[in-house]
Amino acid sequence: MIEKNIKNVYMIAICGTAMGSLAAMLKSRGYNVSGSDEHVYPPMSTFLESQGIKLFQGFDKQHLTPKPDLVIIGNAMSRGNPEVEAVLVLKIPYTSSADALKRFFIQGNRSIVVSGTHGKTTTSSLVAWVLESAGKDPSFMIGGIPKNFNRGFKLGKSDLFVVEGDEYDTAYFDKAAKFFHYLPETVILNNIEFDHADIYDNLDQIKLAFRRLVNLIPGNGLLLANIEDANVMALCPAAFSEVQTFGLNREAYWFADNIKFLEDHTSFDILKQGVVFSHVSVTLSGYHNVLNVLAAVGATHFYGVTPQQVCKALPGFQNIVKRLEKKAEVNNISIYDDFAHHPTKVKATVSGLRQQYPQRKIWAVYEPRTATSKRKIMEESYAQAFDDADTTIIAPLYLPNKVKAGERLSVESLIRKIKKRGKEAFYISTVQEIVNFLENETSPGDIILIMSNGSFDNIHQKLIDKLSDIR
């Protein structure tokens, strides 16, 4: 949809994953798009330039001359930014990325919102792929890169729009969750835990946000709720729509039975209300991914996907970049990368890898990087998260001063707690020392699992290079 009064759109902080995808979507719809960021470098810079989008390095009020018709302000921006200040002084219409996504792309379509503390990116990608494989030609906006599509967005010809529903706040001028903008017809609610400690004070605030999301589903819509999660189930009575549960409990509307974890895939039967719906195989590991598949199947079936189409689609799902992604096999040592940013996600990832490879030695290497993961309140949960690893290495906190000293996680204390659980654990203070340690201590057949939601100082490539050179 082209808005008649808008031709030129300017985006502040355009190089974020979601902002970059939104920029390309707007460009493909015929808008003139330009933007700025402090971090203008490949691959996002080259991607945007390939789309014909003009990029400015740094923030300067002169970039807003001539005045654009609309400015989209990224959620990392705040008052004091010279371009934000210029937008306000010049009275240029502005909005957030979440509101722009609703306004230009979701409005008028059938919105499938995938939400929850964990599993959003994988489940969104599964939903998009199953719909695509079934010929439904969906649009989507996902906060990762599904390998089946090689980009985080698509504009299809149908009225189906799949969107990852983030509970993080929207912009400095809109402190509510992004998913409130997404006009859900269907909501997948995977799980609810305390996260985003920089914007939520406690779990009750997070539960309230999800309750409000459930309250947005129309009467002819659908809530798919994880029966394994008590916080999720507590919200089901608030729904005005149909509710379907999914899980490993036989009482679930969508139930997984006869689960088999093998080295290259996971297979199981899907039962719908106690009756076999389909036998499926998918190249994902762990019980958490079984739940993700169940949710995706429930959502896509609501939009007419048949059991046969589900069965055909799932083996072709290629996962997402940085979600238990195998980076290399060096001298029979496997190196994996995962986005894990929360103790529950760490536990699920390590456990999934153990189920897939029960006999191999697993080295878990973790960088506490997010606002939540760097807080002391997570120590006990993290101590249990590495139970399925043989040896754990914890790196220093990334930008520790972002958390008050009294609230800050102690890596040394965490190491002691992991050891008390009978596990080997080390604190190693630099990436190069971690690489050197693993080069000396690992053996053929081992698995190295690296977990961080950031670059982790390019540890993956440094480790690959080191093991390739030495062995």
C-alpha cells in the first residue's frame, strides 16, 4: 500500500536488523528510502546499497534536508541525538519501526504473531516456511535470517503476514511492547519468563504485557498456548478467541508422541486432539524445538495447510543463522554457534545437543552479554543451565559497567556453583586465551558450543583458524 502523502522516508539507525529489513520492504513498495547510522559496514551497508537505499555515516541534522515526508526512529535512539532533535524542531512526522510495519504492511492482512521469551525466531521461520512450502505465499518479518529464504523478510502476494512478536519496548516515545502494534489474528505464545531487565522490573510486568497481547486477538482468531508453561496457561482464560494448546502433555490439543532424536534429524508423531495428524521429520534437536514445530503446525493448519503438506515441508526446513548453527568441522571437532542469551535458552540448547550426541564430549563456551544475563538474579539459573555439558567456559561480562555493581553477576561465583553440581568449569578472561585453551584441551570427536548474542570478538573464526593451523 502506497500512502498518497508519503514519498520520501528517512530512517534513523537504519542498520539494525529489523530497520534494515523494513527499509528494503519500503523500497520495494515504491518509497524513496534513505537513512543513517553510526555503524555503517557490511553486510548491512552493502545490502542496503544494493537495494538503492542511500546511507549516511553518523548522525547529522543536515541529513534531514530536504525534509522527508516521514521519519522512522529506531528503538536504540533517544533524546539528544542530533537527528532526533531536528525531527522535533522541524515538526517532521515520525513513527517507530513497529508502527511503520503495521501501517505499511500488516494493516488489512491476517497477522500471525509469534511471541514468548524464547523460540520466537525459530517458530516464526517454521511458520513462514511451512506456509511457503504449501503454496500460501506469505509475507514475513523475522528478527533473524531463515536459511530457507536467506533474508529476514519477504513480501508475498497472499494476505498472510508472519511477524516475530517482540516484547521489548518500541521507541523512546513509545515504551510499550512492539507486539502491541501487530494486529494479531493468531498468536503463538511459547513461554513467559523474566527477561529484558533493562525495561521490565519483574516478571509480573512481563506477564501483564503478554496478557494485553492476548486481549488483542479477535473472536475469530486463535491463541496457540504452550501447555508446559504455567505462566502461559494462566493467560488462556483472558482470550476471547479459540485456544489450542501444544506440548508434550497428552492433554494438549497438539501433542508430540514417539519422539526420536537422531544425529541428523528428529522425528515424531503429531496428534491433534488425540488423533494422529502427521508423522514428521525435522533437522532440529531438543524438546524445545519439538514444541516450536507443534506451534507452527497448529498455526499453519488454521490457515488451511494439510497434514500432507506439513509432512512434506518440515524435512526441508534449514534452521536460522546463529541458532545451533554448525560453523565448521575441523579435524573431527565440531564447532557450533548459538544465540543463547538467557539461562532457559542455554539449558535448552545444551540439552538439545546432548540428546543429539549422547556419547560425545561437549564444551560449552558462554559470553554473558545481554542486560538480563549480566545480572546476579540469574546466577542460580545459569548454574543449572550447563548440566548437560561436560566442560563449561564462561567469558567475562560484556560491558559490565552497564549493570550496577551490586546487581551484577559474578562469573567467579557462577563457576563455583557449576562445580558444586559436579561439573568442570573455568573462567577464562580473554577470547584468545579461550581459543588457546580449547586448542590444547580438545580431542577429535569433541563438540564446541559457542553461545553469545553478539560477535564474541569473532571467536568462532579464531578457533577455526587455530585448530586448522595446529592439528
